Amino acid sequence: MLERPKNAPGSPQEDRKAVTRPVAFRGAGFTPKAGRYSGWIAIILAIGLWQLAGSAGWVNPLFLPAPSAIALAIYKLAISGALWHHVSVSVMRIGTGWILGTITGVIVGFAIGLSSLARGVGITFISALFPIPKIALLPLLILWLGIGEEPKIATIALGVFFSTAISVYSGVDQVPRNLIRMAQSFNVPFETIVRHVIWPGALPSILAGFRITASVALLLVVSAEMIGAEFGIGAFVLQAGNLMQTDQLLAGVVILSLFGLAVGRLINLLETRLLHWR
């Protein structure tokens, strides 16, 4: 009787080889990764086109100054010292208001996420007050707190508070309940569950809320300084606009944009350090 060659089609060796053939990995979807230089390249190209349009006279410099004119305005402001004065005042207001709003927002958010009584009361108040534009409360805060730094800082703190509280209790709600029940089944103390289960699980949502509240604080400080301040980036932008100094106006806008990029970079570093387990 003739034997079939070992590697002939249909032989057991060939069938085993077909079964053990590696399969291409198909589970890499839904993991978008930003290119390391793609964003900067896009910005450089946009600035280059903008400069070309200004140099060629396609755009009236009164309406849209060229990037070189804006850079010159920033340089003059930095040399004169006015830039650092305005930036330092705005940073002080943003930092103080953001810290106050974040601390109270985290406390209230965890209370809502962990307590039934706090949830029933807190969500009602947040739902009623969150849609109110916080800048609309500035005249009332000036009446209560006087003319000074307090109403501006309070306006920023209010805007940061509501967004932070919402992101915190939403993050607490997203923590898998099976992890909490597992810890409770082993008689783990409540404080330990909060510190080692709920806090790490809610941290991604909290940091995402920080990214939002940083932008909210920046918007509110500009609006508050435009309404009732002598110094600050918002006051500087308003004054430049009133005098039709569009190069200085856009210089203030560029400074705000750079500040936003710096804050975003800082939050990225926090996410990399605190969420390395993901």
C-alpha cells in the first residue's frame, strides 16, 4: 500500500501546520494616537500661509495683521514690562479661583457620588445653577464683595466649581460596582475603599474635568477683566480693541492661546504620571 508523503496536501502534518498558522492581530482599533509633530507642522503651515497673505497684501493689516507684526508687538510689550504685569495679574486670578473652585468641587462631587442625601440635594442645586452664565453674576458679586480682586476670583471659582463637581460625581458613578462589592465582601473599611478603589477609578474623569475647568477659568478671567479691571490680559485686549490696535489685540489673543497650550501640556503630564496603569 502506498503511503502519502508527510507534507502532501491533506496529510495530518499539513493540517496541523494550517491550524497553527498565526492570525493577524485585529484588536488595535479605537486607540487613536496623536502624531508627535503633526500638530506643530499644521500650525507652522497655517502661520506661513497667514504671513504670505499679509506680505502679499491680500489682507488689510488693520483687520488682520501678519504674524510678524504680532510677534513684534509681543516683543515690545515684553521689553516694556507691560506684558509681564498683565500676565502675572491674570495668572494670579486664574490660579486662586481655579484652586478654590476645584477644592470645593472635588469635595461636593465626592459627597454627591457617595451619599444619597448629598446626591438628592446637590444634583438639584447644580442642575438649577449650572446653566447660569457666571459672568452675569459679576455685578452682583461686586455689590457683595466690593470693587477689587474678590469678585473676579469668585466668578472664576464659581465657574470651576460646577464643572468640577459634575466631573467628579460622574467619575465616581463610572467606577465598576463589582470592584466596590468585592472590597466590601472582604470587610475593607470605607475609607480604604474610597482611597484605593473609588479614587483611582474616578481619576480619569476628574482629570478630564480639569482640562475643561482650565479653559472655563481662562474664559471667565478674560470676561471679568474686560468688565471691571485695569490690568490683566482681558483688560489689555479690550483697551487695544478700543484703540483699534489690532496687532496688540492679537498679541493678547496669542498669549492666551499659549497659556492654554501650557495648561494642556501640564494636564497631559499629570495624566501620564497618575494614569500609567491604564
